[in-house]
Amino acid sequence: MTVTSVTPPRLAGSPGKGEPGRRARRTLRWLLPLGPALILFVIFMVGPILWSVYIAFTNETLTGAASVNSQFIGMGNFVKMFGDEDFRNSLLLTFVFVIGSAVIGQNTLGLIIALLQRGRGRVVRSVVNGVVIAAWVVPEVVAAACWYSFLAEEGTLNEALDALGLSQDWLFTAPMIAIILANVWRGTAFSMLVYSAALSDVPGELLEAAAVDGASTWRRLVHITLPLIRRSILSNLMLITLQTLASFGLIYALTGGGPGTASQTTPLYMYEQAFRYFEIGYGSAMALVMLAIGAAFSLVYLRLIKVDT
């Protein structure tokens, strides 16, 4: 009697004999066009980031013996950092700058401008958008020069206040107010654009029905408009917070962190330690701390967005 072997049929979804090879070839065809870009990404992005993380735990300097033979010092830079009164002061000023400039200033002003433009004519919207966006597209150094000429002792603001017998010297007496105002002026356009897009998705019929029921403008804003655009609010807050947290050029050009250290936020202090005093390892440790702070802000905002969904 002849015994015939029967090969069981391959179940759907189970890999065939040549399936791993075909899958590898498909992956290779997908990766080959991206190869040059991935190589450049590793060389110019991943490599420097990993190197910065490493030297944050060393005594690396740009000059001197430690620039040639740096040593691994573990958490030494971080211990030094949190015992540094100037660093703690810069961290406090950074939080003041972020809250005043981004969370309160840009976010609130951008929402107000977007709300005021609802229902306005095309000409009015075009003029307002053009003026606000013009401040956003100028380089930080140009924005700083504009505000310096406005707030300086012989500047435009004092020329106007002189007629009232008043004067100001905020660049020296209140530098944090000066840099917050300058950054709000420059960065409000982004929030305005985000909220203009979000408000366009709010159903007008819903607001009209609430108005017919007797709801005031404020109640319609608080109970209808803001809840409907809550995700846009949180997304905008996350983006402008991260952008403001790393702000450097505007502050450096406007006040240089002064007078003294009165407006020296952490990015300016980090630059000073790394490139003026050449303690590149210490500066890199500060960069890691700033990265952790930015990540913490992002996680909070993303968590709030997730809760909202």
C-alpha cells in the first residue's frame, strides 16, 4: 500500500516559506531612498545630541587641559549647578518669562485678536493680520532693535511721555517687563493664527441659539466657544511654551541679560558658561536640564489634551 503525504494548507496570515525574504526585500526597497537622509540625520542630529549628553557628565572645556583630556565626573556638573545661586536665579527668571510672555501674553492676546476679528470684513482682517504677522516674521535681532529704540532713554516712548511730564527707563529698572513685552509683540501672531483657525470651526448656529436664549457674550465665550476650542488652546500653549523656553536672541540683543543678571534667563546663562567661560560640560548639563523642563511641560499639556479626548 502506497502512503501519500499530504501537506496541510497554509493558514491565512501565516508566513510562507519565502515570506521573510520578501518582507526583507520590501523593507530594503523602502529604506534605500531614505538612506542618505538617515545618514545625514544620524551624523548631524543624533550624533551631536548623544555627544552633548556625554560631555554633560564630564569636565570638558573649550580651552585648557580639560579640553584635551577631559574626565568623567558623573553628577558633578549637576551638583554644582543646583548649588549655583546664579543658575537658580536664571531658572526663576526663565519661568517668569515663559509665564508672562507665552502663557499669559501671547496666548491671551492672540485669542483676543482672533475673537475680535470674527465677523469683520475682509479688509479689516487683512490689515490686522498683516500688521501682527509683520512683527512675527522679522528676525529676533531686528525686533530687539525696534524695542530698544522704543524703550531707550532717548527713545520714542520717552519722547511721547515727555509731553505729559513723564518718563521711563524700563531697560534698566524693569528689564523683565521689557523683554516680556517685546516677545509678546513678536510672537502673538502664531497664537492668533491658531485661534483664528480654531474659531472658524465653531458652529455659528450654536452661538446664535445661545444668544436667542439670552446668553451674554461672556457666557457664550466661557460655556460654548472655549470648551469647543480647548484642544487648540492646549496645543498652542505647548508650542509657544517650548518656543519661549528656548528664547535667546531677542533677550541677548535687547538687554544682554542685564543690567547685571536682572534679565539673564537660563539660555543666556548657559551660553555665558559654555562660550564665555568655556565650561562646555557645565553648559551641556544646563542644556539637559532645560530639555527635561521642556519635556515636563509637554507631558503636562499632552496629558491634558488626552484627558479632553
